[in-house]
Amino acid sequence: MRMDRTLAWACALCAAAVAQVKYEDILAGPGANWLTYAGSYSGQRHSPLRQITAANAGSLVPKWTFHIPKANGLRTSPIVYQGMMYVTDSNTMYALDARTGRLVWEYRDTRAKKTGVNRGAAILGDNVYFVTADVHLVALDRRTGAVRWQTKYGEIDKGLFSTAAPLIAKDKVIVGVAGGDTGMRGYVAAINAHTGEELWRTYTIPAKGEPGSETWSDLHDWGGAATWLSGTFDPELNLLYWPTGNPWPDFYGGNRAGDNLYSCSVLALDLDTGKMKWYFQFTPHDTHDWDAQAWPVLVDLPYQGKPRKLMLYGNRNGFYYVLDRVTGQFLHATKLVDNVDWASGIDANGRPVLVPGKDPTPGGTRACPGVMGATNWPSPSFNPATGLLYIMTLEQCDVYTSSAKEPEPAKGFSGGGVGRSKEEPGQYVLRALEPTTGKRVWEYRMNGPVSAWPGTVSTAGGVIFSADDDGHLLALDARTGKVLWRYQMGEVIAASPITYAVDGKQYVSIASATAVWSFGLFEPQPPMSPPPVRVVR
Amino acid sequence: MKSLIWMRLAAGASLAAGALVAADVHKPKTPHPAIGDPEAIEAGRKLFSAGCAGCHGLTGEGGRGPKLRDSGMWHSLDDEALFKTIKFGIPNTEMPGSNQPDEKVWQMTAFVKALGSPAIEAPPPGDLRRGEELFWGKGGCGGCHGLRGKGGKYGPDLTNAGGLRSAGFLRESIIDPDADATEAWRKVTLALHEGGVREGLLRNRNNFSVQLQDAQGEIHLVPASRIKSVTLAKSSPMPADYRQRLDRKEIDDLVAFLSRQSVRPAESALARAGR
């Protein structure tokens, strides 16, 4: 009888029509909501919110902190929809009240076969999506955390695991695979957002006999080119732009003669079929682990007097690139960091002009950039008002050694190693670049222990948010790079910030090593008494 | 070269984008053969009944000694630590050491482990088809609980019930919904300062905000500044009379069905044996 009453009550609670997240909502870009890892398909990570300005950023205060149990080195970039925030850690997703940080629900896959970092969630309809470390895509009900479906899209015994935030493009969830430093074969896959069915899969290393396979010796099945990060998307061209990882073994190329296509590249893939329309390889036959795991930022700007669809790409190999994203044509490159010595420049075809003697050797070879790269996974941002690209860079050199040992997949072998001089620890520098030339407009040098990797978010309020390698969240003037505000978070920061609004108030959120934080402008709090609670039978 | 900090790591690229992950990858140890073995668990059950159940209860429900099932306490013990606790006891407490050879201690360890294992790994016997019929029919479970996108949203989703909860927990939740003392999922009514009420199921609350879920499953995040008063049901909206609604065999079948609801397949020898 009680069940009948319960159902009757439930049916009486008829709520207003439920607002689902539509593809068009993501297409519209960020506003109060932040619906995809980079905020928009362009990867510009720029928000039109302007409540926080250069004039008032000095009065930012922390609003809440949510500690994630057992977290260690969070990389998650939150997404926010209608006041609910979704953050991820290894095999776990949390839904939080974005105004208070209160937990609404959590989903924990306790039986996953691996643990590892996770970069974030995606949202479409009533589903939120994330990947488990052991290569499952999970669709959860955004409201309740209920499992809608779970799809395995890769095998861990093939050296794979997963770290990236999925990307929603129309009705597809685009996912990738990690693991390129110990042997695996990378790919990008599209999965039906409603059913979990895999629709296409494009490998980042051609199979034997396919065009491009001649750029490898016999490592087609284990040569790496992982897809650690998600990519960006041009809806008009219907093209996904996906970065690929380094070839394996990382530091020894003797058993993989050739350019090793399509490692260290950006791939332009047709959304409907996965077919590669073009590719651009930044570092042919890489031997320094300079994968292309950075964000392809899409902008429409005049280039040499003509409007052009461009792709901006700060690369780990030390160079900054401008490509035509319709055709993949190389347009321009310049040094992203000062410390680049393995190539004297980039030629007219976009190929590095090599400096001899910079390959790793058994005894060690000093080369710049260092193994962490001139930039890496932290998100750059582009502010249309200032016309500047903001990108975290690292000035560093390393000593690279190699080993000609026969490569054995999934045994932790990477073909060598890396050492670093105590006298040359390196330095993080946040740089603002003129996008079509790469010319530096301002830079902010950091002086911490050179252990971090924070990204950036740009706002229409003229404020850039990022962090330094000493645990500070920073607000910087988008035009000048002056520090407007700082907050010591007490932990290493290796994630990218976002901004969102709830109830007309703008927030900035970022993950530190073990917690998710949200900041907003100071508001005096009026005295309050908690509402009375009556417990009834 | 003296001035170099060498980082010849197993994965030399461990400072690279994703390779930081490689060091985090969990590699489980190979368990003792008794863990998950149906015969060892059955032998362990008999030993447990004779030597341990007096304090811990026949199914680990607790009594004079702590609850061993879903207690959260021994979850932090790995197999080795659990074995040592059973073999040597806990000094200065009433928990004595077992006077048994290692083989038998491992059998008891396997049994205690199975008590709190996810149900899918130690699934109880039962008629699964009948259990499914009960879930969607006579039991009325699907009216409130969801399974893989079907069913209701007025109670916890059960798609991964067997992958998360032990069979004992599932059984207890059916026959005594209030055994789990959490407030979540109870009916809550908020009287608002602006007038009117908002009703739903409680997901979370403190003195400064309430998060509730309405009949459509939608979440409402309500700050305390809008709330005049909170009325919270004392007990779970789930019926408490399943002992009367269903007979013992039907409850067994329902638990057996729920035990097999998992987003991942079973892996233990026990589950593979079809028990």
C-alpha cells in the first residue's frame, strides 16, 4: 500500500519540462554554462562573462573548495550546466552545486582495471560522459548519476588507457586513447552519444601496406601516436582537429626509420566518417618525446590581408605554428620559447631544419626544449577583444640518453631517459602572442620550483586567469600581463581554469592537486539563521 | 655530469603529457588462490560458523564483535592484513587469534572477503528470470529504481548495484530500507520565503543550502536564504513491508537478480562457477 502512495506522490510532482543540453547549446559557446572542455569548439577558452573586470579582480575571494578523496594531481577541467558542476578524477565523477560546492551525487567505478588521471567530462542531452582509465566510455544521467550505458572502446592489454575529456560533436562522442610511451597504437573513435555504439575508428598509425606505413619499420602495431587529449572542431567544415602523441620508443629511433606518420601531428578528420582530410606533422621522426599534445586553437582572422580560417598551435617542440585549417597548409612558424636548439627554424613546407648532433645518445645529449616541452596539455586561450593568444610556456633544456635495446611493449621501456642540470632548472613563462605572427606582446615570468602545468581562461572582463608553479591562482590584465590578484592554493596546479555564472554571479573555477575550487567577487554576508527542520513520519 | 639530476625512469617520458599517468597505473597483486574460490569460501563459511559467528554473526552482521559486512572497516585491509588479523587476533581486545593452520585461515579470509565483496563477484543463487519479473512486476521496484536508463528516478539507480554492493547489503536494503541511516532519498518539502513549496527527494543538505530532486529527476539547488522551513520525512519512501509482500524465495530471487546488475562482468572464480 505504501508503494502506491509513494508512486502517487511521485506522479503528483510534475515538474516543468526538463531542459536538455543540445548540440546547439555547445555550438553557441560559453556563457553562464561551460559545456565542453575548452569552453567552445574553437578551443579559444574565452568567456563573454564580464562581471569580473580588471578594475574589481582585486576583490576576488574563494567561494568554496571541494576536496576529492584520494586525489593526487588532478587534471580535471570542470563543466557547468544550469548551476551543476561536473568534475572527474580517476574512474570517478562528481556532480556539485556550483554555487556552494556541495556534492549532489558521485559515480565511482570501483572495478576498473586501472587508475590514472582524468581530464574531464562532456555533456549532451541528459547524459554526462567520461572515460575510465581502462578505456570505457560511461554515460551517466546528468541529474542523478544513474548509469545509462557503458562501452569499452579499447583493450588495456594492447597498452591502452584513457585520460582525455570526451568531445561531443553533433550526436557523437569523440574519444581517444593514451599510453604512447610504452608501446601501443593510437586512435580516435566516434561513439553514438545515445546508444554507445562505436561508429568509426581512425588509427593514428597506418596499418602495414596503407599509405604512410612506409614511414615506419615494423612498429605499426606498437608505435604510439597516442591521443592523450581531446581536440577541437569546426562545425562549418565538419572537421575534427586532433593532436597525436610521440612515436615509440620515445628516445631511440633506430628501429623506426622514417617520419613515423602520423605521430607528433594534428589530424583533420571528417566528423561523419573519421576519414583524414589532411594532416600536419610538426616533428617528423621525433626522438625527444615532443608529442603534439597541445590544443589546436581555431580563429578566423585576416592573414596577409585576407580573411582566413586559421589554426594556432603552440607545440612542445619549441615552435609556434599558424596553419590554414581548411587545407592544412603551413603558413608560418616562429620560436615559441627562447630555448630551442634542435632545429634552426621551420622551412617553407613546415618541416624543421635540423641541427646535427641533437639526437639522444647513450652518453647523453643536451637539447632544448626539455622533455616536458615548450608547452604541453594546459589550455591556451584567445581573447577576441585584445586579439591575443595566451599560452603557458616552459624555458628548459634536458640531457637526453638513448638505448638501442630491442623494444618490448608494455614493459615500461621508452628507449632511453632524461636528465636535468641543477643549474638549469628552467622557468615557466605565461606569454601573450600576436596570433598570426607569434610575436610576443607581453610575458609573465614565474619563479617557483618548475613543477606545474596550469592552463588559462580568457574573459570579456579583460582578465586572464592562470596559475603559477608556486601554487598561486592568478588574475592578469589581458592587455598588459600585470597581476591583478593572486591566491595561494597551497598545492601544485596542473589543470586549466574555467569561468561560469549562476544566479547572475560570475565564478572562476580550477582544480588543484587534490581539490576543486571556485572563486567570485567578495560579497558581505548578511546575518542568517538556518531554516528550521521538522522531521515527520 | 656530476651536476645532473638523472631521471632515468622506467618510463623516461614520465614528465611528458600523459606519461605522468603511467606511474599512476594500478597493478593489482595476484591474490591468494583461496580468495574467490568457491570451495575455499564454503570451507571458510563452516569454519567461520564454528569459530567466529558467535561474536560477528553468521553472515557477518555483527553483534558482540564488529560488523564485517559492508562495515567499511575491513575494506581498508588487504587480503594479507585480513589473514593476519584472523590468524593472530587483535592484541588487547576480545578478538583472539585463530588456532588453525594457514590453509584454514585463508579459507576464513576468503569467506570474510566474500561477505563484503561486490555481489557480482559472489552472487547468491536464485531464479534470475523470476527475479527480473519481480523487479518490474509484483515487487514494483522499477517504478522508483532505474536499470540502464529504464525505470524510475525516485530511488537509487541499480544498474551497478551488484558491482558496488554486497549481496547482504542488497538483501538488507530490501527488507529494511531504513537500515542505511542516510537522509538522502527521503521526501523533503521546502516552504519558500517567496511563497509556495518545493517538494522532492533530498540529495544533500546543510544549514546553507538544500539539493533536491523532483519527480522528473531534475535537480534543484536551493539556497537557505530562500527557505522558510524544511520538512523532512523520517523514513525512506521505500516500502518497509517487503517481508510481507514477497515470500522468502521471491526475496532470494530478487537479490540474485540485483546481484548480477553490474556495468562490468564478474571476474572471481566464485562468480565464474555460477554460484
